Amino acid sequence: MIPDTEELALIKGLGENDRKSIEKIYESNYGTIQSFILNNNGSVEDAKDVFQEAIILLYEKVNSGQFELQSKIKTYLYSVCRRIWLKRLQKMQRFGNIIEDAEELIPVEEDLDEQKRKEEAFQIMDKSLAQLGEPCRSLIEAFYIQKKPMHEIAEQFGYTNSDNAKNQKYKCLMRLKKLFFNNPKSSE
């Protein structure tokens, strides 16, 4: 993946200690990290500490001259924060016997690769959804994203009953699947 110019500018700004770049990185990424830590036995304070540690690590890497952004900043920070948090949980023994050996943790590079693959798949899915058109896109979003029950979807889209809505959802899903898998990037 080739990072976009805005992300590269943020990294450059971070390296130059530009306050606006640091604030933008914080605003764009902290919420995800806080959610991850809160959902994994942590507190808001833990999230702040882990995120700050990850920012410092990123800052040091950028200033070492050996850092090359190969993913989105969000992906990189998430992977680093996840690794930091799992190590802390192990030290605090909140996982008990689940994590027995620190070496069993996935190396950051492999974690980053996995996050990049997921990110690319989400981008392909987003593109495929945009190509799907209406009413299929809205129907798929109503069911899978908004988690609406089928009888509400039938009413919203004007189908005579839930079974007709379910059949249409299935047809839309098959079209989406075809668009997704016919995308050149999805077969790499």
C-alpha cells in the first residue's frame, strides 16, 4: 500500500514536533485504541497510557530515520497499542494462563500485515457496495449494519412480506459477492 500524502504529511509533522499534526493523529486514532482497551479489561487511564507510549514509539522511529510508513497510521498505531496492551495484561496476569509465553504473541510486523489485509478487504467491500447500487446497498446496510429485523426491512422497502425481503436480500448479497470477488485486488 502506498500511503496518501496527508498521512505522509502527518508523519513528517510528527517528526518535526508539529502540534497540529500530533493533534490530528491523536483525534483520528485515540477513539479506536480506547475502545479496544476498554473492551479488553482496561480503563480510560490505561488507554491514555498505552496510546501515549505508542505515539512516543512512533515519534522515536520517525526521528531515527528508519521509519517508512507502509500502512495507514491508524493500522500501525492499533497494532503497536494492541501489542503493548497484551504485554501489560500478561504482566498484570489478568489473562491468567491464557497467555503463558510472551514469545507466542504475534510479532508486530505480522500483526501489521494482517491489519493491512483487513484494511484492503474493507476498502474493496466499500467499493463493491458503492457499485452495487440502490436499493440493494440500502437493503444490505439495513440488515447487516443497522441490524434491522426482516419485517421492518420489508415494510421500509415496500415488500409484501418478510420472505420476499429475505429473497431480495439474498439476491443483493450474491451480486455484492460477485462484485467483491471480481475486483482485481481481492484475488491477490
